[in-house]
Amino acid sequence: MTATLDRPQQESSRRRKRNSSPGKPFAAGPSTYIIASLITLVSVFPLYYTIVMASHTNSEMAAKVPPFLPNGSFFTNLKAALKLAPLNKGMFNSLIVSGTVTIGTVAFCTLGGFAFAKLRFRGSAFLLGFCVLTMMVPMQMGIIPLYMMMAKLGLANHLQAVVLPTLVTAFGVFFMRQYISSAVPDELIEAGFVDGASSFRVFFSIVLPAARPAMAVLGMLTFLTTWNDFFWPIIALSTQNPTVQVAFQSLATGYAPQQSIIMAGTLYGTLPVLIVFALLGRHIVGGIMQGAVKG
Amino acid sequence: MTLTHARRTAVRVSATPTAKRRRRRPGSRAAYAYVAPFFLIFAAFAVYPWLDTAWVSLHDTRLTTYNHSHWVGFANYRNLFGHKFFWNALKNTFTIGIISTVPQLLMALGIAHLLNTRMRGRTFFRVALLMPYATSLAAATVIFVELFGVDFGLINWVLHHVLHLGKIDWQGSKWPSQIAVSTIVTWRWTGYNALIYLAGMQAIDETLYEAAAIDGASRWRQFLHVTIPGLRPTILFTIVVSTIGASQLFGEPLLYDPLGQPSGGTSGYYQTLGVLMYQQGWTNDRLGLAAATAWTMFVIIVLAVALNTYLVRRRDRASR
């Protein structure tokens, strides 16, 4: 609630400031709009053309002049795609994995971020610095022991194997710490302690309400990243119990790789996320831009 | 809602700078409890595996006999550095890294500059720019494989029938295939970096532009002498993040292979270190060698990041 209600306000106040300030030297001219439209076209065209490819038969796509408008064969193609790869199961699995990871990451990283931002404790600078440095470690570094660990725990090919290692991220802790540092003044925390509140009470009644916009952004980013994650899922999961990204791989590299069918399946597995993104996009944009200035 | 609002106003009133709080706060011991879930999970599923990878890299380890691996010292590293596949993958990682990040960051800078104006439909343009970022790398690669198709791909159709040029073998020749893989990376990340630059540009003090405008500086000169210096930290940040991303590039070159094999095409033209490591470990069952590759990649990333940071900082000092 707070997230959705607060942000437009911040946005509008920023806009007012920007527009009223005489210092902004350049208003957009027609050329700006033309170039911006061209860039938009390049961004969106591959996705649009996926719709075109997914809704034609293969022979139509091989015509001398390929079609540029969608046609009616999407559902025929999709039916064939669903036979080639377990896309429905993949989407369901991706939903469970991404949902769990999002809840875990937001909860644990908000708690950790609060401690790093507002509580002083021995070793906090070292731990935070360690956290930031680990963002340099490539994902390949831990894959082999992780796979063995999951095999020993009997979790290989289970969704838990994908969820567990991604349940917290160093980025999340750092992101929440940056936001809480600046969004919650120390005086307010101090006042809470003076009134005899426990640190958990302070967290719950002061920090949590103020941190909600950042939690929403972290949640959206985490969901998107987890949904799109590819490397660890293709190692941890089999093609029988895949996430949707793993299902894409078996769709694209299976036998009889027919362009239209592959595209129909890819579109089917991608569209839900893109629609949600188009609806929530402004908040994600705001989050990325905020994180950039603070980070 | 009202509560939050009351609090927000309270925040603003009380946010005057007061004496520094030196007093030891209650709850500093509880702090360990708050960071514990993060660090326990992180230690178990990230830090421990990283260290164990170093241990594995000193052993001859197979998937089937993981518990009975035997010590071989640095043989895996010697083996790795003596192999032409490693040097090929290292070169590919480097060239694909350059082709995919340099144009990407330059374009992102230009786009951000373009959007840093008062314009209608700002939100629309920003969300549209970020659509490729929201598309998964698997989906994006599968889509671009079709667009780059040699016989029926749209790109070759445009080259051949519209521009009357020859068709390009985007799969079977070295530079075209590297450019194709880099295009996927560039398509997905340019908008994201443009938004980061845009955020950095909006944080630049506007009076600097006013002063420059009064001095008669053109928009281009303002860009060079106000925007770029103001963006230095942001630029460094994006260079570091892109370097890390490029060094571990994996999904795009794996899925760009028409058979989904971790060989980087039939001649290894676009086999990166990340793909090579996957091939060693999961196709050839040489986990020790793969672990050695992983640690080598880490060292390369640290060196590359340090070098980039050094170069940007030195330019920074030189320009002052």
C-alpha cells in the first residue's frame, strides 16, 4: 500500500521541481522524440517479431518477403510446443521458486539491512565490506560443491535445490541498508530506544513502515531476476522438472527445431512476466534509478 | 497510511543535525541476530562452496567418485594452462567482452543524455527501454538465434534483399558469431545502463549547466565538461558491473549454439570461459579441472576490475 501510494507522490514532487526549475536548459525538441522512438523500436522490435514468428507457420516465415504482421497460427504452434517441452510445469515451478525466493530475500535482507544501517555492533563494517566484495565472485565459483551438496541432501532435481542458495543476496542487504540509512533518521530510532522499545519493536514499528517502498522494489527486482535465472537451474534441475528457463532450453535444442513452434513456446513462457513488467515497470524503473544514485 | 504520513512529517521536522550519537545503543547485541539468517545461509550456500571449489581444484574429481577424489596438487592448473581450449576461451571471453560492453556503455550514455530533458511520455520511454532487461536471457537468446538465422533469419533477409549485400554466416564464422552473441548482451543491458546513467545525470547540480550556458557552452560542450565529470563514479560503477558480467558470460553462448552444446559452435568460435568450465565439469566429467577454471575466472575478474578502477581513477586525476 505505502509503496504504491508513496511513490507517485515522490515522483510528482520531483517532477514539479524539475519543471519549475529554470536551470533545466533543454526541453525536448522533435528530434529528441524521433530518436527516442527509434530506440524504443529497437528495444521492443525483437519481442514484437517474436509474436509475428509465433503466429505464422514455418513455410509462411520462409516466404521471399517475410511477414511483418501477426497471423492466426499461434495456438496450433503453441500446442506443438507444449508437446515438445513441459512449459506449463516450468511456469508453475518458476512461480513457486520466484515467490519463495522473493519472500525470503526481502525478509532476511531487510532485517540485515536494518542492522547494518542503524545498529552499531562489533565487526559491522567488516561484515558489510565483505558483503559488497562478494558481489565480484562469479557464479561459477560455487557450482560444483553446491551441486554435490544438493545431491547428498537428496535435493538434486528438486525445487529446494534452486531456492536455498538464492534465498539471500549480498545485493539485497546492501540495497536495503542504503535505503534505510537515508530514509529513517537516526533521531527517530533513538527516540524509540529512549521510550524503552526493544530493537525488534523499533524495527517493526519504525523501520518496517518506512522501508516498505524499498522492500517493494527489492521484491520486484528479486522476482524478475529469479524468474529469469538460468545458470544454476539448468545444473540443479532435470528437464523433467524444470523452471521455465530450463524448459526453453529443451524447447530450443530438442529435435525438430521448428522456428514457429520454438517462438510460440518462448512467447508463451515470456509474456506473463512482460505483461506484469509493463504494469509495474515504472516502479522498477524508479527502483533501479534510486539504487543507482545511492549505490 | 495516515500513520506513515504523520511519521514522514515528523521525520522532516526532527531531521535537523544534532549532536553525534556516540552512546552505545540498546540492541547492538540483537544486531547479530538480525544479520544471522543472512550470513548463515550465505556461508552455507555461497562462501563454503567457493572455498571448497579451491579444494576440489587440487584434486582429480569425477561426478561418479566425488568422495574418492585424489590429491593432484596443481596438476589441474598446469593442465588447464597447457591446453589450447583455455587460451581460445580466454581470448573469446575478452573479445566478446569488449564487443558487448564498449558499444553498450557508449550507447547507454548517449541515450541517457537524450532522455535527460523535459519530455512527455518519460515513463513510457523508460519502461520500453527496460523491456529487454525484463526478457530472460534464455528467451532473448532463443529469439536472436532465429533473427540471426543464416537462411531464414530476418537480419540476413534485410542484408540480402533490402541492402543487396551478401548473407553473413552468423553461426559458422568467427567474428559474425561473436558479434551475434554480443548483440544479445547489448540488447538486454543497454537500457538498464542508460537508466543508471540517467539517474546519475539527474543528480548533477543544475546550476553547473546554467553557468556553462551563460558562458556560451553548446549542449555538446556541456555534455563533455559538466555531465561526464559529474558521472565519473556512475561510469566506474557500470564499467565494474559490466566487466564482472562479461567475464562470467555463459547463458548466451551456450544457447546460441544450435544444438545447445557447450562448445561455442562447431569450431569453438564463441566458447567463453564460463561455457568451457561447464563443458569440463558436466560434459567431460572433469570436476577438478572445472574447479581450477572457476578459480582462474575469479582471479581474472579481480584483476580486470582492479585494472579498470585504476584506469578510471588515473584519468580522473589527470583531468583535474
